[in-house]
Amino acid sequence: MPKHIGIILFLKAAMLSISLGDGILEYVNVLAGTSNSYELSTGGETPLMGRPFGFNHWSVQTQPDTQGSRYFDPSSRSFYGVRCTHQPSVWIGDYGYFLVNALVSPQAFDRSQTSVSFAPLQTTYKPHYFKSSALLPDFKASAMGGVRMEMTPTEHAAFFRFSFPPGMNSRVLVRIVDGNSSTPVVLGKDGNFATRTSVNNGGVPHGFAMFIRGVVDPAPSRMHNLDGSIALDYDTTENSDRLTVHLRVATSFISDEQAQSNLDRELPPCKAFDSVVMEGEAIWRDRLSVIRFAGTKQSSRFLRIFYTNFYRTQLFPRLLGEYDGQDQVVHYSPYNGRVMPGELSTDSGFWDAYRTVYLWISFVAPDILDRLLEGWVNAYKEAGWLPTWASPGQRGSMVGTMGDVVFAWAIVANKSSHLAEEMYAAIRRDAFEEPSAGSLYGRQGLQGYAQHGFMAAHGGLSEVVSRGLNYAFADSTIAAAATVLGHHSDAEILRKRAEKALEKSFNPQNKLFEPLDTHGKWLKMNPTSWSDAYFTEASALQYRFYAPANTDFLVSKYGGKDALCGQIEEHFTKQVTPVYTADGRGVIHEETEMSLTSEDFGQYGHNNQPSHHVLGVAVAAGCFTVADKYMERVLRELYSPEGWPGDEDNGEMAAWFMLNAGLGLYEIDFGADELLIFSPLIRGDFSIALPGEGRLLRVENVRRDGCSATTPSPYVCEVHWYPSSPMESTEDNASSAFDSSVPYGVSAHGSIRGGWPRRPISRESDAHIVLSDRRLARSELSKGGRLLFYTSSTPCE
């Protein structure tokens, strides 16, 4: 392609992307996945507002405190306030939370009044902004209307703007849920205050607290200490105009003084509310603009699903770093109770996240990936073990040490290479040292697993089949990392151990992974049983292909590629009755959710993670037609602008969508330099900026069958890879090749990579590779280039 034509096409694509970028946040549905019950989940979410991967999130509480972690119902008209929250999951719970509300009353305030009524349909939720324009006392509005509340968050703080009606007593309430008469409170001059909360659900040491500093403007008529809560009262009964009140409130896990420092740094008096809103909007828009569409117009529905999922992938894991007086990042450690240097990562479970979260972040937020890996290394150093589920410290939920997979992947993929030996030390301890009985860390039953190759049922541990398969998967990935670092003895031991575990646990007669007793004899088992004695949140049918690091093993055990492909097809089509067997322990929501889709998807349960590798296994085994058909259906039928088929789980299910629908790339063997290829759902073509100057990945989807762009084309006929090669800059200063007016990183607020290129500074190589095996080396992709798909609405010959 002539150079000048390439530049024109690139600029044309950039202009198309700018028009979308200007309104990109309008496609994000913050309320997606928030309509839930114990019996059924559409995401298990609460509406979260904050900065990407922020120290705090801010949500809305519509339920009384007695409802615990299920504090939000989108249909409720009760408003208990905007909640500063750190809750990653309703199943894990919250910590360090408090509420901010605005109250009005024609009489003196009742001390017990903490909630008002509001109109959900007149409320605005955006990642960077909240507004409720109809906070009404008992549904009754004065002639001037009810209270108007707005909120915009920063990393460690939030800015509120209230508008109170005249003729009423007005109150801003900062409510400490666990407050009492001994809660330290400071009521200063000119509307300054300090308080704290120690509320948590575990995972914290003695002395844990969230420190809160705030200031209101104008100063209130009266300030009250209500058992740790702060009431800021204004006498507006004689006012003829509305009263505007600004509240700046900041937090810290370190100290009261640090909370004040965070307030001064992020919300100084000179900073206007609207400027903070615009700053937050720019940061979110820049994060979500990493992928740029060009050419064919995407449907509004697709864009709403796409950007809602993208937003969810930018919330967790949480980074708990704070800046000290020397502008160095420090953090409070929930593992030792001390202030420690560097980042700290939390509020994520590796059992979920290892599958998709870190790969996706490596594409769209590599700066964040570096910080997250540092934060998890620090967690290991402070705890002595790598956490499995942290919130804020170790909670010990789920089985397996799947953080091993993330660290091993980072080593193999050369992410944060300066941390490689520390990451390896963490995962090596998991692999070779059994923790004490009852410990929340490490691998329980490790010695028996290492000796026999399986976890024996009824030996004191639950979920033994899933547990053993997770250990084997982690071992396989750690072996790859050990090889990279030259620890060949470790690699050999772990590789053999992983192979032995698969061999021992697979029943060749039933072609399922099944439990064994202490003598290595197969136990009788109902394959539809969801008994947690054997499996984690699934049955043997969902775990039947759980050997993602060794698809050759599955091909062999199922009698060849064609036989395995047939079994995967049957997995999606065979009507098993009953769909599940609860075995007397009660039905969990994952069972109900899967039963709702079983007519269309058989025993494939996309509502939960144990099924998320299946289509990747299909591609790795060469079952391309089966993989393409069901990938398209899963993406189109099980994701919607309103939510997910089950718990979204801290970005894991959203990242699954983004990788497959957005990039057409997926990974199941994290110890291999290998990405699997699917047909992306995006029409036409798009680009994603990669780390490194001028590196772009362009993905182009070309229809081979002549059908319109609106007709689904899931089947991949051919994939061509055109690698990029460097092109010399024509400018003296290479950085001038970037235009910060077309941002894709946090350009105006701490640049990640400097903006999209004004002109290409890399070019496509004339040579290209036909990826007939639907695999692309991760290391090759990182250099940039173009993936050209030829797709069809019917299976390709």
C-alpha cells in the first residue's frame, strides 16, 4: 500500500473513532447486572462509580443495613445515601464503608432519620458521576422541589454538590454504620470534620480502620456528633432561594492525617465541582477509547453491551496505594497492620480472574497490569503466601491457588520482568509447601496429591476433583515459568505431577473426571450431581474438558479429534434430565441459572467460570466449526445491555466477552506463548493501541459469503497475520507523531502512552502468515500488525 494512502485511511478511521469517543460513556450501563436475588443473578452487581481500579467505589444504598451486602435494589424508592464501598462481591461483603445523604424536614430532625424517598427513573448513574434530581421527603415535594444531589469521585475522595429547597431544615449526613459513643470524631471550624469506621467482613488485622476527612462549604449552622456519624445542619426555613452546599470527603486506610493529605491533593478548595466531573469523564473516556472502530457502523445494542463490559473490566482488582509526603506510593497492609511501601492489590479472587482479567488488562491497560502485579507481590511478601481471594486481606474463598497461574503467565509473557523471581518464589511455595491444617493459604492436601496424583474423596477436604484439577493446572503453568527462569528440576517435577493428576482423575469408561477413594478406586457418582464433596459450583459434566493446558490429553482420551469434537458438540446440545441434582444440600443460584439456558446450550453453563474454557479447548483441539458456532451464540444470546447470565465476578465474565467479541483472541494455556483465535463480533475493522511507540493491532473482519454486515458471520474461513515492522520517523522528535487531542490513555491526566498516532509510524510487512491452526504467538502479537479474518455465515469448506 502506498504510504500516503495508508495515512489517509488511518486518519479517516481516527475521525470516525473521535465521533464515537465523544459520547462513549453514554453506552455504559452502570445499572447492568444489579437486579438480583439469592436464587438468580443477572450479574450480582451494585452500581459502581469511581476512577478505574480506584481506591474507593461509590454506590447507592436503597436497602436497610440489615440487608448486608445486598444493599441495592434498582426498583426500590428508598434512598439511604451514596455509599463509599469496597465490596467486590455480594458473597464476600463490604469493608470500610459509610454513607452520605441529604435530608430535609419541616421540623427539627429526628435522630433516627437516615433515609428519604427518591425517583429511580430521575437518577443518573455514570462511571464518573451520580445525580438524583428528586430526593423527596416521604414522596412530598415543596414548591421548589426536593433535594438535588450530585457526586463525582476521585481516587481517594468524592465531591458532592447538594441543592436544598427553601422553607425546610436541611441536613448533610455522613453516616458511620458501626459508629458508637467511643468513635473518635473531630468537629472543626468552618465545616471541617474527621471520623472513622472499622466495619468489615474479615480479612483485616486488629486496629483496622477507614479514616474519613471532610469539609463543607458554606459552613453549617450546627454540627453534631451522632455516635460517630456527622450531621451538618442548615437553617433554611426562612430562605426564599435554594441553598447550594459542597461537601468534599476523602479517605485513607493509613491515618487521619493521610486522609487529610488525600483531600488536599485531590480536592483542594480551588477545584470546582464541574472541573472534577470533566476530569473523571476524560479519564474514563480515555480508558474506554483504547479500541477504535472504523468503517462499518456498529449497532447501538452492540455498543451498549461492548462498553458496559469494558467498563466492568476497569473496576477490579482494586489498588490500595496512597501517596506519602515524599510523593511515594505506600499502603496500609491488611496482612501485618503496618504502612508498607509500594502498591497493594485486592478485592479480587484468582479462581475467577485468572481466566480472562489479566490477559485483557495486558492489552488495554498495561500500565495498570504492572501496578497490579507489584501489588500482588507485595501481598505475598507481607502475608508470606500469595492470597487466593483478597478483600482487603486473605479471605480464603474458593479452591486452588489460581494466582499461581497469573504469576506464571506473567513470567512466561515477560510482564514486569523485574518481579519475576519474587513471583516465582510465591508460586513455588504454593507448589511445594503444604500449609498448616485450617490455613486460609496455600494448597490443603498437597502432600497426598503430590504422592498419589489425586485428591481422595472423604479425606477431610471438599470439592476434591475440582481441587485436584486446579492443582494440576497450576502445576503445569508453574512448570512453564520454571523453565523460563532456568529452574529445570522444579519444571520436571511439576510437569510430571500435572500429567499424573490428569491421568489418575480421568475415568476412561465414563470419559469424565471423577472422584476416587483413599485406595484409588472409583466412587459411584451421578454425573449431574453438583455435590460440593467433589466439584466446585458444577458437576462432572461441566468439568469434563477441564484440561486447558493439555488438550492433547483430551484428544487421546476421547479417541481422537473427531470424537472429542463430537463430545463438545453434544455438550451443547444433549438434553440431560435432570439438568442438575442438588443432593439434598439445597439449590444454589448457579444451578438455577444454567437450567434456564440448558434448552439452548445443554450442559454448557456460561453463567459460571467452570465452563469458560470449553470453547477454547474446542479451538485448541481443532474443532473449529463447533467452536465458531457456539461462540457466536454465547456472545449474542447470553450477554445483554442489562446484564449477564450469572455473577459477572469482578470483571471476569466481562473480560471474556471483550476478548472474544472485541479482539477474537482467547487464552487457555497460560504457560504457552499462544493465543487462540475466534471471529470477533465487531463488524468491519478496528484498532487497538499496544504498548510501545506507534504499535497498533488492527483487526479486520471481511465477509466471504457476500451477505450483509448485519448477518452474523461466526465461521472463520481463513485468518491472515500481517506483522508490523518499524518505520523510521520523519520528525526530529518521535513523540510529535502522537496527537494528544485524540487521547486513548489518560492523556491529560497522567499519560499512559501519549495519544493515538497522527500518522502511522509502523508499516505492514508484505509477508504474512496464514494461521490455519487458529493460533498466534502472544510475543508476535505484541509487536503490532493486522489480523485479517475471512468469515462466513455458514461453515467454511
